[in-house]
Amino acid sequence: MHKPDSAPNHADLSQAINRQTNTRLTALFAEQATWVFLAALLSALVLGFATDTFATSQNLFNVTRNFAFVGLVALGMTVVIISGGIDLSVGSVVCLSAMVQAIVMNAGYGFFPAAVLALAAAALVGLVNGALIAWLRIPSFVVTLGMLSIARSLAMVLSDNRMIYEFGPDQALLFTLGGGATFGIAHPVIALALLGVATAFLLRWSQWGTHVFAIGANERAAVLTGIAVPWVKISVYVFSSLMAGVTGVLEAGWLGGVTTNLGQSMELAVIAAAVIGGANLLGGSGTVLGAIVGAALIEIIRNSLILLGISTFWQGAFVGFFIILAVAFDRLRALRSAQF
Amino acid sequence: MAVLKLENVAKNFGAIEALRGVSLQIEKGEVIGLMGDNGAGKSTLVKIIAGNFRASAGRMFMQNREVAFHSPLDARRHGIEIVYQDLALCDNLTAAANVFLGRELTWRLGPVRINDYAAMNRRAAELFQELKSETRPRDLVRQMSGGQRQAVAIARTRLSNADIVLMDEPTAAISVRQVVEVLNLIRRLRDQGVAVVLISHRMPDVFGLADRVVVLRRGSIVADKPVAATSPQEVTGLITGAIEHA
Ligand SMILES: Nc1ncnc2c1ncn2[C@@H]1O[C@H](COP(=O)(O)OP(=O)(O)OP(=O)(O)O)[C@@H](O)[C@H]1O
Ligand SMILES: [Mg+2]
């Protein structure tokens, strides 16, 4: 017969309860974002030494601005992926929002009314996505695949498939916001930094963030504990669409003209960035920093191919390699922790 | 006065009569062992009490007032908590976040609700201390043992000071050492005046812990007696039908 209760004494117990298992350092190296960041940094250093064109301020300016657009959309995608879904419509929403911005400004209205309408159009797409996914329980893959087609088609209908390059009285403001720089930093990069901090804050500190993680890990548990799961899901898709909407407005300003193929197949680069940065397509994990360094890594690969004179046709191979590597890395870690 | 009283509760799933004529009383701080063969209706019974299912017939009273629950949240507001067999935990969140899931302590920042992690960790640590479980509030549930995960699920029921905690086979899928740990957790609950309904297939759980044993067979209660007045042999006979009634 064993003794039923070998409870440790009170002081020992409270000490054990208040100890923390993970130190900050082990947590840092368990984070995929850290490794992707090191990979991106290493490639940048190698390129800096191997070429005399990489580390120029003009090239760095271009690299950061280029990945800022993918990074911005990846913020929303990361939140969607954490919640256990996927949003394939983001590329088309970028186009729709840019088109609404362009058409309204082209008609002689100012930047701000146009931006409000552009973001409203984006939010509406997210609302429809979210409602179909949360209430009708249609898989997010299917709903957003349909929306990918619908949103781009709407942009074509609105513009009659013309390119719009005249933006009325506030044209200069639009071009400055999308294409200009402050203190030598491209404005889209500043937008990415601000919205990235906001998103990271929401995920880490808000009740909404906790609920997004909970739904991604165990939706049934979220329902049973009384979380308003449908509303959280809807908010997640609206959030993703809004990020794509902001990107559309900025990209219109940077490109100086909007065509209906803007943002075509951008969703793939965005999902790649999120996954390389550690977002798990099964839901429940992902970080803002991971999405941003994932986007950076993709752009550095592209840039290095150009600078090293290698055909850019190789870009897809490298990005694909990193996607698989990132997921394999995650699997290996899971296997290892299952063993111990 | 009974914290919970069921009167002639029945439940049909289409043509299947999962429960019929079930009457049961639960007193404060009492542990009831609910036993029965697979498909006898045990889970159905606790799910009716917990608000997951509506009864097809019969009445339910708490403190002599008739109640009817429309959802698990509704039952929870009346002081009934359930620990699901799979525990309903989120692996990617900390123990404290799981304890407070859906009931986070927050403060407002404009339209956003900000988690008060310090307060939640502190309260969760107190709850684990009360349960005498070595479970750390800030650790991820993913890294926890079966016993610690049970402690998290049980701590959840302590947040609201529930009067009744329903546990569906808490010892079904864990190691022997962890069974001891979980039974101790249930003792702590009882010591705090909580009534516990414990579904189990294991005689030692019920005979070591319960005050009363209730046996369900094909949807009806065939025995309801103090543990001291029966034996594992008799209960086994009641479960299988070798003994008709007791
Ligand atoms: N949601 C449902 N829909 C239809 N039939 C159901 C449902 N839930 C349970 N039943 C049926 O009701 C009967 C009682 O099931 P219940 O799950 O309550 O049994 P149990 O005693 O918990 O069994 P076990 O020991 O296997 O968990 C079974 O015949 C089962 O098939
Ligand atoms: Mg059952």
C-alpha cells in the first residue's frame, strides 16, 4: 500500500509554483523568427561583402520598401493563420482598395475621403469573408478563394480595366505617402513598423489576441469557455482585409498608377512570409516579427539573385526551399520535444 | 437542502432513449460516483446537468428553485462547472491563460481590453496552491503532465466558486501516479464544500473517494446507495445486469 498523499510542504510548493520553466534565452532560441532573422542577417552580410552594390543606401532603401508591402499584408495573414484559417483574397483586396482610392481621387475628391472608401471596401470584403466562415462554417480556404476572384473582378468592373494614373488635387500627397521617405526611411517601411508594433501588441496583450490564439489551438474549448468565437473570427478577417487595404493605398502612391493586375499572386508571397516566420498553418502559433523577417528574407533572396547576376527564375526555387525548410524545422522541434 | 435535484429526467436522441426517469439528489460537498457500462447514459446525464443538452422531459432544481439551462455558460452562471473528458485546454496558452480563458481579468484601453497578466498569474498560483498542485501559472500547457493539465482544468472550476463540479472520466487516460494526483485534486475540491459528480469506470476511484455510488444501466438508475453499504462486487453485478436492482 502506498501513501496516498505525499504533498510537498507549503513553502516548497509555493516556490515550485512561482518558478518559471523557460528562461528568456531559451525562449528566444525556440522562436523561429530568431533563426529566420539570423538567416536574413547572414545573407545580407555575405551579400554586403560579395558585392559592392548591396550595402548601398539606395539598394537597402529599395529592399526595405519592397518587403514592406508583403510584410504589411503578412501582418493580417499571420493573425488569420494563428486563428486556424487562411486568407487567399488579400492580393485581390490590395488591388480593389488601390482601385477605389484611384477612382475616387481621379474623380476630383481628396486623399482622405478616397482612403476612407478604399478601406471601407476592404473591410467589407473581410466582413463577408468572416461572416461566411464563422456563421455558415464554410472553410476559409474556399471562401477566400472565391473572394480572390470576386474582389479582382470588382476592381476590373469599377475601372473598366483601365490603368488610372491621374489622382486629382491630392496627387502629390498620395505619391509622398506611398513613394516618399522620412529620415531616409521609405514611408511603407514606417507604416510596417507602426502597424507591426500595434499588431504585436494586440496579439500579446489584448484579450482579443488571447482569444485568437485559443481559437486556433482548440476551437471547441474556445466555444465551451464562452468566447464569442464567430465574432472573433469575423474580426480576424476584417483585420486581414484592412491590412491589405492599407497596402493598396500605399502601393497606389508608390507606383503612381493602378492597374487591375496589382497584387496578383501576392497572397502566395504573403503566406510564404508568414510560414517562413513560424506561423503554423494548422493554427495556434505565429508571430508578427516572424512574418516581417520572413518577408525580409524573401526580398533579400530576390535582391541577391539580381545583384549576383543569377536568373530571377531561381527565386521561386529558393522561396519554396525556405518554406519547406521552415516547416521541416518545426516538425523536427516537435519530434524532439515529443521524445523528451 | 440539496444543491441539485433531478426529477424524472429523460433524454431521447431520435429513437434512442438515452435516459429515462432519472431522479437524483446531490448534497453540498458530496462526492457521487456515477458508474455504468459503455452507452449507459453517464455522459448524457452530466451534459444535461451542465447545459450541453436540454432534457426531453423532467425537471431540475437548485436550492429548491426550478432551473433550465440553455447553454454551458448558463449552467456556469448557476454554479455548475464541468471538466470535459478532453479537458478543453489550449496547448499554446499558459496555465493561467487557460484557467481564465473567456473570463480574462482585463482593463480598458479605449476600445481594447488589455489582459492583466500579473493579476491572472497571481490568482492562478493561489488556486494551484489551494489544490496543492505543483503547476506553474506561466508555463505553457503543452509542456505539462496529465496531472498538471487536470489541475488547470479543475482550477478553472474554482474561479467562479462553483457549487457542483462534474467530471467525465478524469482518470481514464492517465498514468497510475497521475491518477493519485487527480484523486487528490478532487479531495481538495470536496474539502472546499464543492459537490462532485465523478464518472469513472475504475472501482478504486469510486470506492476510495465517493460518498455515494449511483449506477446507470441502459438509461435508468438501478442503484443509489452509500459506498459503505455496497461493495465492488455488488456494483459490478449492477453494472452488468447480473444483479437487477439494489
Ligand atoms: N449526441 C448524440 N446523438 C445521438 N445519440 C447519442 C448522442 N449522445 C449519446 N447518444 C447515445 O445515448 C446513449 C448514451 O450515451 P452516453 O454517451 O451518455 O453513454 P456513457 O454512459 O457516457 O458511455 P461511455 O462509458 O462509453 O462514455 C448511447 O446509446 C449513445 O449512442
Ligand atoms: Mg461517456
